[in-house]
Amino acid sequence: MISEKVVSLVNNGSAIRAMFEEGARMAKEYGRENVYDYSLGNPSVAAPDVVRQSVIDIVNEEDPVVIHGYMNNAGYPEVREAVACHINRLHGTHFSSNNILMTVGAAGGLNVILKTLLNPGDEVLTFAPYFVEYKNYVSNYDGVLKAVRTDENTFLPVPERLEKAITSKTKALIINTPNNPTGVIYSEDVIKSIADILLKKEKEFGISIYLIADEPYRELAYDNTEVPYLTKFYHNTIVGYSYSKSLSLPGERIGYLVLPDELDDAQMIIAGAGVSNRVLGFVNAPSLMQKVIARSIDAGTDVAAYDINRKLLYDSLTSFGFECVKPQGAFYLWVKAPDGDDLAFVNAAKKYHILMVAGTGFDGPGYVRLAYCVDKAMIERSLPAFKKLAGEYKLNGD
């Protein structure tokens, strides 16, 4: 018999991946142009040209033994230095290469830091709704994920709820801003209120509480909305970043952790994270992609393309009578199920070949998530189907 944990994972497979696979099946049956797949956050914008050129130049110019060889588990020193300098330029910080650990994407980074920090039974808080895999990542190391409900209308953290949720067993708080699945961005005032509570509770219980910032969507912010850099507000902040969304490289699995010197037990955490990177089986982040990142560090993100999609989908669906949270960042639209039953809503949408993910999987029942990182033409083709879906629910649109 296989692991009981894995049996549970098999039986409760990712709703996102299930809908993605359903989309592939329906595309074969009805034709891809007649299926409107909003299930997976797979960027539709191509990677910047500098990424492709960097791959070519590195392969042509550098020693292949070095390109494809081992390095320090934390990554190439020159790559980590490039990342540290880039962050310092953008955010006025003072990191060195010692504070950077290159990781196998943000997911790899989260697993590395959770393995480094958690003892069995330690509690990790996060704000609900949250990215579906957080619970699995925490469970990997026998930790306990506790969800703290956000405000029912704004989906922003409620300070009183956070304060009440913290106990002497709390080891970390994971926050994700811009947020998947809601698209909400936490303002500086919100971050300060979180930091104040964590500081208060650290003192009250005599413990260290680490704030883990999961930031794959940092660059995807609209209407000039600022995304605060969290290490400025709280001493025990660890940042996990991925280039999957900003440079459209989800399959390349490349990112980093920022481990500031201000952390409690900073040197042990930095050393421990390097060991965790190795013993988890990552060993090191992909060597070629590390070098590509160093050469592409200043490449921009095509936010405009996602913004066009955001406005088109939000404006259209609200005009049909759907209630939606207008995204401030990321590339997801959080839509209220008209009758409050998100699972039934997802099934109803499939009749019109619309694929979306039930909010229940994000611990956000009553809503669904639509990933609008798709071709604009697909959104346009899908609008008549959404209008029929609105008609089925007898919504009062324009």
C-alpha cells in the first residue's frame, strides 16, 4: 500500500488540474476553438526576446561542462549577486548574494523554507481563500495549516481574526499579494497592521513567527497600484519569488528565496535552506535557467496584455449581471456563484463549454476563479456562452 498521505492526494486531486485535463478532453470532442478554458494560470504572453537570446548565447558562448554542471546548492554566486542587486535597485534594500537561494520555482522555494522551519505540529497561518497547494506543502512536513478568513466583501485580511488565530504553536504566516485567486493587493497599511500583530504575538508568546511572502505575481499589478516589499515592514520576513508569471516561464521552474540577515537565527536558516534544497531532491535550481535569469534580470513584464483581458472579461461579465471582484493584480477573476453553489455553477458552465475552477478548492466556497491569461480572441468567443449562462441563472444584465 502506498503512503496514506499520497492516497489522500490522489483521492482529492487538484481541481485546477482536473479542469485543465477536462479542457483537453472537450477540445478533442468539440474543437479547441469551441472550448473556453479559464482553468489554469498558464501565461499566454510569450517570454521576452531577451530570454530566448540568452539561451542561445549561453549555449554558444559558455563551456557546456559548466553550463550543465553542479554548483553550490544555493545557486551560482554571480546569479545570486545579480538577483540581490536587482532587488536592491527596485526596493532600496541591502541584500547580498548570501541572502539569495535559487529555487525550483516559487513552489520549490516554499517547500524548502517550510522544511527548514517546521517541526511536526507547528501551525502555519494563511488568509482564505488561498492557493490550493499551501495545505499540501505544509502537510509535507507534518505542519498544520490554519486558514484565517478575509473580509467577505473586500477579501482583505481582518486584523482581529489574525490576532485571534495566532497561538504559541504558530511558526509562520504565508501571504500572497497580488493574490491568487482573488486578484486583491494588500496595501502598505494592511501590511503594517499584519506586522504589528506579529510583533505583538512574538513578544507575548516568546516565539519567532516568520512572515513568508509568496510573490509570483509581484509585477502583475494594474492601475499603478503599489505592491509593498514586505522585508521593509517586518524583521522575520522571507520572500519567495518565481519567474513563471513575470517572464512567462512556468515550465522552466526557476525562482528564488530571499533570506534577510535580520531574521531570527538568520545564519542557521540560510544554512538550513541550502541543506533543505539538497535533501528534498532539488539539489540546485536548473543551471541553464539560472544563467538565463542573470542575463534577463531587467526584462519587463507585458502587463498591458493582461490588463486588456482583465477589463474585457470583468466589464463583460458584470454587464451580464455576474458579481465579480475587480482584480488589482495577478490574472484571475473571482466571480460569485449566482446561487451561492460554486460546484453547481462550474457544472452549469461546462454545458456552454466554459471551464472555470470552483472556489471551494481555494477554501473560498460560493465563488469561482477564471484565469484570464489566455488569448483575447478566446475571451471574445466565450462571451456569448457567458451570456447564455447568465440567462440560465436569470441575471439582470444590461
